[in-house]
Amino acid sequence: MLSPHKFGRADQHVLEPQPDIKGIGDMEYSPEQGMVLLSDQWNGKVYIIYMDTARVITLMQNTVVRRLAHGM
């Protein structure tokens, strides 16, 4: 018999609604902080995506970013 403790994880996660991203203007990955900054130039928003939880937070609205600054 397979045990979830040996062959997988029995964790439960709540799935949050994901944004409808239309056009990526730029994306920047920060491995130190475990997150991605994503610019959606068609919707005029900048998002933070946390890699460990896949949680998405809107950082800015009504803005257009075509090139994010490097070296966060």
C-alpha cells in the first residue's frame, strides 16, 4: 500500500483566482526573494508572483511598464 508520507505530499492549498494577463511587457525574476515581477502592458498592471505559493499580488494599476529595472 502506498503511503502519502513516503511517496507524495498530502498538503491542501487554496487556489486563488489568477489575473487575466493580456500582454507581457517585461518580466524580472529575483531568486533571492523568490518572486517574479510581471508587467501587463495591455491591462496596465504590474504583478508580483511568489514562486513558493504561486500567489499573485497587484503591485500597481493604471500604469504601463515596458522595461523593468534590473538588479532588484
